[in-house]
Amino acid sequence: MAETTLVEEQAHDHPSDWAYVKIALLLAAITAVEVLTYFESAITVFENNSVTIASLMVMMVVKFYMVAMYFMHLKHDNPLFTRLFAGGLALAVAVYVIALSAFEFWA
């Protein structure tokens, strides 16, 4: 009987199936924009790829947030998990920026 109470206390409202479909469609649209951005930069020669890389990194962060919050249910979990994922994301972005800076990509 104590197990049932524990499960009921930890229960929370999940988004509907339609909400997951809308999120998946949004993620697909962002992915399509990422692919188009990459192909456009490969076809036309930009004098500075910094804008392309920056826009791709912003889209990467948005997609990571959407997947982590909704599909991994971090929105309903302990805030510690959200902080851990945000820290990992910040570390990944920092590593990308440092690596690109080391190769003098921004110059």
C-alpha cells in the first residue's frame, strides 16, 4: 500500500500525444533549416562563416533544450538534472568556441 502512495505522489501530467507530434514537427523544421543553412554555405562562398556557425550553434542549443525538456521529461524531474544537462551543454558550446578559436576560424 505504501508503494502505491509513493507512485501517486510522484505522478505528474505528461503532455498529450499531439503535443509530442507538434514538438517533433518543430524539431524536424529546425533540422531542415540547419541542413539548408549548411548547404547554402557550401554552395555560396561567404567571406565569413562566423554567422553560419553561430546560427547553427543557436539551433543546436534550441533542439537540445526541446529534446531534453520534453522527450527526456526533464521539465517534470528534479531541477538538479536540468542543471546537469545545462552545464553539459554550456561545456560543449565552450569547447566548440575554443576549438574554433584555436584554429583561428573567427579571424
